[in-house]
Amino acid sequence: FDGQAIGFADLEPDGHIDRFFVHADHQGCGVGSTMMKSLVAEAMRTNCQRLFAEVSITARPFFERHGFTVLAEQEVVVRGVALTNYRMERHL
């Protein structure tokens, strides 16, 4: 956007979405949905059977809107702070 990155995503060969980020100023504008559609298309192109990710509390509703379901609630400790995240997947 205007020469600046506003989001990025990383899809691993096994279907793991390792990183998925949209800058706060551009959330709710369709950027994330466009990126997700691209990830799904790439996964299908490579005959991947499912996508999966570990997502934050704030990202969970977005992933649910895109067909992901929660497999497990998890707790991770980052720099001594316990954070809740969710292991989610979507079958293709």
C-alpha cells in the first residue's frame, strides 16, 4: 500500500500458517481475507488437505469466519507472560 507492506503471511508445505499479520491501520478492510484466499488457493494448488495455525485470542474470530475450527486451547509463555492461543484447522 503506497509502497509500504501492510500485511504478510507464511504458508509451509504441510499446510501450517506460520505467520499471518495485517497492520492495525488496515484491519477490517479485506486485506486479511485477500491473503487468506491466496493461502487457500496455494494450498489447493499443491494438493494440501488442510490448513492449520496457532492463533491469538484476537485472531480467532477472523480464522473462524474463514472456516477454521478450534482443535485446542493452549497456553504459551512469552518472556514470562502466559498467553492463551488456539490451535485451529480448516480442511480443504
